Amino acid sequence: MDRFVFLLGTGLARGTLFALFALALVLIWRATRIVNFAAGAMAIVGVYVGVAVTGLTGSYWWGLVATVLAGGVVGLVVERGVLRFASARSPLSGVILAIGLVIVLQSLLGIAFGQQHEPVPAPFSDRPLRVGGVPLLSPYDVFVVIVALGLMAALRLLFVRTTLGLQLRAAAFAPEVARLLGVRVARMRTVGWVLAAAAASLAAMLAVPKELGLNPHAADMLFVYAFTVAVVGGLDSPGGALLAGLTVGVVMSLVTGYLGATLAPVAVLVLLVVVLLVRPSGLFAQAEARRA
Amino acid sequence: MNARRTLLLALGGLVLAIGLTFLLDPYRNYQLALAAAYLCATAGLTVLVGLSGQLSLGHAALMAAGGYGYALTSQALTSAGVNGVPRFLAATAAAAVAAGVLGLLLGLAGARLHGPYLAGLTLTLVVAVPAVAASVGALQGDRGVRIQFEGVPGPLKALIALEQWQAWVALAVAAVAVTGLALVRDGRTGLRMRAVRDDEVAAALAGIAPARVKVLAFVVSSVTAGLGGAVLTFVTQSVSPGAYTVSLSLLLLVAVVVGGLGSLLGAALGAVLLVLLPWLVGTLTDVLPLPSQVTQRLDGTLALLIFGLLLIVLVAGAPGGLAGALTAARARRRARGRPPAPGRTAARLAPTAGDDPTGPAARPGSVGPTATRSGEPVRTPTEG
């Protein structure tokens, strides 16, 4: 029972990270109808900058800030420089462009920093705290959950309560009408990319200390799991992303704990297949709202 | 192109390619065999993406299915005392069946999904390959499965080297795969695939079952990818998850886009590029006076960088790929022979011909299924 509670806690902590990363995919999907297959590679660029800044300043916090800023800049450059050329008529051209971007970014990072895994220390202890004798979350897990949930809440406030958020939503859901009403749709699209890329970079930065370490492919698995989360939650639904993120996190944690780590990717694949067979657009997608 | 011409062309090409192996040294023959193995996969992928509009990022997993199917069958037959040609044929058939079954499952899922969902599903599949290899005992984890050494058959032993024999076998299998795909493309099935790609609703109204056509495209494509895996296993005499990574999957996509989506000639050019470019870059970095650390970092990654840049530039600027550029060059030559067309036509043809060889069909829009105005892909009525 102790073990189950521990795995549940770890799963929920990982799940919030998946949810944050998935939210980045959801933001871009809503704004441009592109699944950003380059999200992992873009995020890892931000992490490299963040780790470098931490190394220079000696402060984890400056590194964290730098990660978010660098992620935003990468989002800006990618949207303006590459994915603008994606054909609106074909869902595949965006995917193919993003794949090209993954290859370019990862090989550039490989040339600049090499392929080895660099350890990234966590800013807090990684030893689980005991609550009533039961090992639960580590301080670092608590930190991750707070930052991830805080950012998600901030994004929700931005979208629901501010004029910018209203314009972002309008540009995503009815670009033609929004343009007629004076919303700069192209600019809103760019803002969406910047927000999403910054959030993804932050998620990757939080995930890296718990994984093997930093290398050009460090976010690949994070992307695959986040994609599963986004699809399970319905690519359109931020709430769905959170719920699905927690679900996938817990499922992975339980599979890893009871059946072994090698089976976790297979479990995720099975989950993805089952969901897609039952609901081809994800569990929380609202097909009618999208068609309007 | 009618079927008989396709068959004659394939036979001629095969004889020519086998003749070519006599002019090449062993390492070049080895490279030729690798290119032939990749050709099986790229040709299948280009038919899947270009003709039926379905994107797979998991073709390396299908190659792996073929590779493991080949290796396990070959091992089983070796211990049963079967050798030589019968063993090769049976193992290759097993490879085709294994990849075909996996492709059928993917296709059944794919028929219900569109664009990015299918891409994500196939990507997850290829990520799960090492996990499957590690958790199924018979696949022996990271070490992979080794097969019995398959040497040059007796009568030929005095004439040709091992690499040349392997190139022959690889070329023969690739010829069968590509010919099959060409026949599918030129036949009724190919027509149906294009109809479903361009407008699923219209195709359904015309009496085509879009789901069935999409599944069929996936199965055909998977079988040839599986043959590619079988050839790769035959040439390298082992199969392991390390050979079928996400990178290989993405490179296969690069190859078909760079070669020209939907064109079998493009798939061949792409497959050759997959083998030659890393080798060329490696040779170049060895020749240049660079510190060994830099050379080590550039090794492998620089070729990837070039592939990625090519992919982006081509999708953004010249969706026809290399094959499209060839067609365009031919069109330009023909246009030069004719008197200049009145008005702006001639002036417009010259600068855009390189980008747009065959009109709307080669535009980025043709990469995938047509979407409606809002960008929402057409749904089949059954989903409602």
C-alpha cells in the first residue's frame, strides 16, 4: 500500500509536467491547426540556454528565467521563419516542416555540444518526504507541481480574463471574423507560438534533472508522452490536457513500479491506440465547436 | 504506363543494376545493397504519403517488423535443417507477412484518423520498438537476433564477391517491391487512392470505400517496408532495435520528400541520397584539416543537418522535390521548342517552372488530403 501511494504521488508529479508540455501543443493546435512535432527539440534549445546561464551566474533561478525567455525566442523565430510556410490546405505540410526542424535543431545542438548526457542537478532534494511514515513526494516534485500548476493557472487567467486572451481565442477560433473586427490575427498567432514554446521549455527544464541528463534528444520522450496526453485529452481542450496528463502520469508510474520501466512506452502506446480507436479526436474534443 | 511496359522496365533496370555491380568495388556494392534496402521502404512510404495522403512517421518500425520476421524465421529454419534459397524465400515471405500484419493494424487505426493523429500514433509506435524488443524474450533486447551466415551460392563463388552477391539479392528484392508498387499505382487501386486523397466525400459518393482504400495503402506500403527490413537483415546478418530508431523513420520521410513525394524515381533518388550523403560528408570532414574533436562531432550530425535543411527548403519552396525538378527541366526544354505563348504565360512559366512542375498536383496542398476551407479535414459520415 505504501508503494502504491508513493507511485501515485510520483505519477501525479510527472503528470503535471506532461500536462504542461501538452498544453503547449494544445495552444499551438488551437491557434494554427498544426501539431508542433518540433516542440521537444525547440524546448531543449531553451534548456541548453538555461543550463548555461545557471552555470555562468551560479543561480538556478536565473537559469529558469533564461529558459523561459529563450524558449519564447525560439518560438518566435520558428513561427516567423519556418512554420509560416506551412500550407493551410494540407495538415501534412506542417508536420513535415516540423520534422525538418527537429532534425536541424538536434543536429545543430549535437554539433555545438556533443551527444553525451550532461547531468543537471535538481535545485532541491530528490529524496521523498515521509508523510505519516509513508514515503510520498520529494521537495523537488512539490516544486515541479507548484510551478507547473501555477503556470497553467496563469495561462488560463490570461486567456479568460484579459483582452489579449480574448483576441488570442478569437484569432484561433474564427480568424476571418476576428480579422474583420480588427484583431491582428497573424500577430496573435505569433504570440500563441511564443507562449507555447516558453511553456514547453519550462516543462523540459523541470523534467531534465529527473531524466538521464541533458543531451539533444533529452525531450524526445517527453514530447511523445505529451503528444499522447494532448490526444487523449482532445487536442482542443486545455482542461482535457491537465486531466489526461495526470492520468498518463499515474499509468506510467504504476506500470514502471509494478511491471518494469521498459514496459512504460508500450503502455503509453496501448493507451493511445485504445483512446484513438474509441474517440478518433480524443476524449474531450468538441468537434461541433471547431466546425463553427 | 501499362503493366507490360512496367514489367519490362523493371527487368531492364534490374539487369542494368546487376551489370553495374561488376564495375563497383566491394564497399560500393555494400552501399548499393543498403540503398536497395532503403528503396523498398522509401518507395512504400512515398506511395502511402503521396498517393493516399496518409503520413507515417513509423516506417522504421515496419522495417523492424520485417527484419525480426526474417531473422526469427531464418533461425527457425536453420535449426530445422533448411538452407539456401528456400530458407531465404521463406524468411522473406515471413518478413512481408509480419510487416503486413502490423501495417494492417496501423491502417485500421489510420483509416479513422487524420493527419497529425496518425503521424503521432506511428511515431509512438517507433518509440516503443526498443521497449518491445526488450520485453519480448525471443527478440533478445538490445543485442538483437543474429542469423546464420549466408554466403555466395556454390556455382557463383568463383565469380563474385560476397558484397556483390548481397547487392544482387537486395536489388532483386527491391525490383520486386518497386514493380509491385508501380503496378498498384498505375492500376485501379492507385486511382482510388488518389480519389480518396483528393476528396474523401466525393470518392465515397462515387462508390469507393475510403476506409478500405486507406487500409490497403497502408498494408501495401508496410509489406514493402518489411521487405526492406528483410534485405537489411540479410545484408548485415543481424537485426537489433538500434538499427530502427526514430531517426531512421524521420530520414525515410526526408528521403521521400527530397526525392519528390509520390514519385518512385524520387524514392530511388532519396534512398541513394540516404546512403551517399553521410558517406560524402564523412569523407569531406576527414579530408579537411579539422581537430579530431570537431570531426567526431560533425560525423553523422552534419549529414543530418543537411537533410533537415533540405527538407525544410523543399517543403517550403519546391514541393516537387528532385523528381519534380527533373520533370520541370523536361517541361522547360519542351517549352523552348515551341513558339512563345502569347501574353504573360511564357514569362510566368520561366521563373515558376522549377517550383511547380505539374500544376496544382505538385503544390504543398497535394501533400495530404484536401481540407475544407476552415482547415478541418473532411470527415466520413460514419463518424458523425
